[in-house]
Amino acid sequence: MAKLSSDAFVESLVLVQQSSEKTYLERAIHHGQAVLSEVPSESSNRTTIVDILAALLTELYNQSFDPANLKTAIEYCQEAVDLTPAGNPDRAGRLNNLSNRLSTRYERDGKLEDLTQAIEHCQEAVDLKPAGNPDRAAILNSLSNRLSTRYERDGKLDDLMQAIEYG
């Protein structure tokens, strides 16, 4: 059964790469979740699968605006972060992905908790990227944008000053 699920997942991912139609996305998510249910939590493959599922669900959310898709994408992003140990070079990217999804949910629902967590995860991602790393600038820009958003909401000058510093 695992081989059939895995093959169906790969085939559905190929279709999504060719066209991100809702039907293909839903099929890929279905097959990916079937594969994930067969992968032990300690397997390194699990992190890759939850990363892929988070991306697929985010794309589906962008098409449908169904908050359940975004919620599940955030859960998968959090799992990917939790499975990625400190010192792993992929941790910063996964933190940034989680920050992006939380920021999207903040834009949708306006809950300060989501924005606060997005800023915290983004700051941690920045801290993991040394000066001169090409990914650091993009993460700093994201952090600057989120701090600007919080400044617009709360009017705290510290947020504005940090946003200017990072931007």
C-alpha cells in the first residue's frame, strides 16, 4: 500500500507542476496525506512531505480562500519546524515559511497573536542566517514588513525603528 500511495503522490505532484488546478491540488494533498499517515514521526522523509503539503495547501488557500486550508498549512509548517533540529540549515527557511503563513492568517483574521508569532519566527530565521547569506536579505525584508504592520496597528515607535533598520 505504501508504494501505491507514494507513486500516486508523485504522479499528482507532477500534475500540479504542470497546472495548479484546484482538482490537481486536492488530489495531491489527498495522496500526500495518505503517504504521511504511513511515515513514522522520526523519519527524515516526514519533514519533506509536510513541507510539500504545506505548500500545496497554501496554494489551495490562495485559490479558494478556505481558512481550513490555511490552518492546516500552518500546522504542517509548525510540524516541519518542530522536526528540524537547531543547527540544521533548513530550519531558517522552515521558520520563514511558518512566519509567512501566520502573517497571511493575520491579514485575514486580524489576530495579534498570529502577527506576534510571525515576527518571532521571522526573527529566529534571521538569527540563523549569517550576514552575507543571500537568503538573509529576503527574510530581513519580511521581518521589516511584519514590524511595519504591527506599528500600523499599535503605533509603537520601536516597531517602526526596527522596521526601518531591517528594511
